[in-house]
Amino acid sequence: MNLSVDLAPRAKRSLVLANPVMTASGTFSNGLEYAHLIDIERLGAITSKGTTLQPRRGNPQPRTAETPAGMLNSIGFQNIGVDALIADVAPIWAGWKVPVVVNILGETTREYAELASMLDGVPGVAGLELNVSCPNLDVGGMEFGVDPQLAGDVVRAAVDSTTLPVIVKLTPNVTDIVPIAAAAERAGADALCVANALLGMAIDTKRRRPVLHRGAGGLTGPAVKPVILRMVYQVAEAVDIPIIASGGITTSLDAVEYLLAGATALQVGTATFRNPRAPLDVLDGLERYMQDESIDDVHELIGAAQPVSGRP
């Protein structure tokens, strides 16, 4: 049974995963803690915590809140900075078999390019995920991902600054995600991640104030899956590069739905907060599904729900 997928068939360097199951940025830290809990080497890939040029403390507390079928977060990109990541974390990744994709965020196009250049050739770094979609910042992130021109400029700057495969993490907080996806593809993206968190809010009825310090935050978890599934389906019809689905994957059947919609790989995120084994449970379930359905190659599932000859 073949589960391997290629996330960067056009890239200067390949990014072949043993299976489609990845972790989502911001939900798995840098993988070091989970390495003591689960067999991370079985995963297709790990996506790092979001990384910036300088260390960040993140947003003030409270910055997480549970919601029905999900959670709100407003972490604000707390991280150790790229220099510490290269010096202290990447050498550990270099000893792993599982590839690690580094999620990066800049406040300007130049910062994205600088981060891409700094991480190029670093042992242990297998690819980059450009975060043009974080909803919890005043500068950077989503401001680039809501405009096709700006998104294209960021992607082009990063692609020109690295030989690593470049994945672009898109925002769902737009009227139409397809033009953004198409602009990223034209600018040279090797793959797209669909999508980051939806903007949401909770209000404390006792205090009569927003629960999160910043007011709004990113909604993730099972509640967002129908919305993101539709976006994956739309984007898969419009682009020719691989898509990584990210949004509410909790079970293997969630994963299968996304594959059928056109995703090549899958990121498990919020589910790991309740169950650190969630990514492996999804992988085990996907293998069982393929065995039960007599499917020998995962590519038989990818895009199988897309229209054929113009018919749904």
C-alpha cells in the first residue's frame, strides 16, 4: 500500500512524505516535546511553530478559549526567533527521519525573503511554510494574504531567496480564496496550505467583555471543517500544485474527505490538544480505510470527488 506523496514536484528540492499526515503549525510546538510522547517518525512531516526574525512574547493573556466543537486562540506568534531555531532546534531535527517544514512570518516582504534566505541549506529544514494568514497580529500575516498582489509579492520574494520548497498558508478570511491561491501559484509556490483559522469571538457574560484580550481570535477545530473543506475543493479545481488541507481534522474519515476534495496532504492541529496521538490515529485510520476499500495507492483518493467531464 503506497501512502507516499510529493508536495513539491516542481521545486528545486523535492519534498516527498512517507504518508500524507502532517502536524499543523502552532499546535505541535517544534515537535521536541511530542517526541517523548508519540512515534513522530511515523508522521509524514512536522510543521514547526511560527518563526520570526526576532523572538516574540506573543499577545497578552487570556489568549485561548474553548468553544463548542473547537477553540479560539490569539497567541500572537510567541517564538524563540530564527537565530535560536537554527542554533538550538534545527540540529535536533537533522537527526530525525521525518521532514520538518518551518512556518515563517514577516512584517514586510523583505523580512519573508530574509527568513527564507537564512533557513536555506540549514540541516534539518526540509521546506518553508509562508504564513500570510495569521489573524492575530497588527502587522504582517493576514494583511498579505487577503490581497492577490501582496500575496504574490511575498511568495516571489521567498522563492527567489531559497532553494527550499515553498508552501503558502492561505487565510479563509476572504470573500474568495481562489484568486489568492492562483496568485501564489503564479508567483512560484510549490504547494498551498488551505487554510489558517477563521476569525471568531467569545464574550464573557459575567464580565460583559470579550474573553480574549484582543477581542477576536482564530477559530479552529471540528467546527471549521465544512468551511475549509469547501475551500479545498474550490482551490483544487483552480490550481495544479499540491494542496495541504488544514481545518478540523479529528478522525481518519475527516482526512479521507479532504483527500477526495483534492488535498494531497493533511495537517492535524487542534485535535492534538485533546489527544497527542491524534495525528497517528488519523494515519492508522487512513490505512484501515484503504485496506477496507481495497485501495493500493493513496493517489486513488486524491481529488476523486472532483467533477468528471463537467458533471458533479
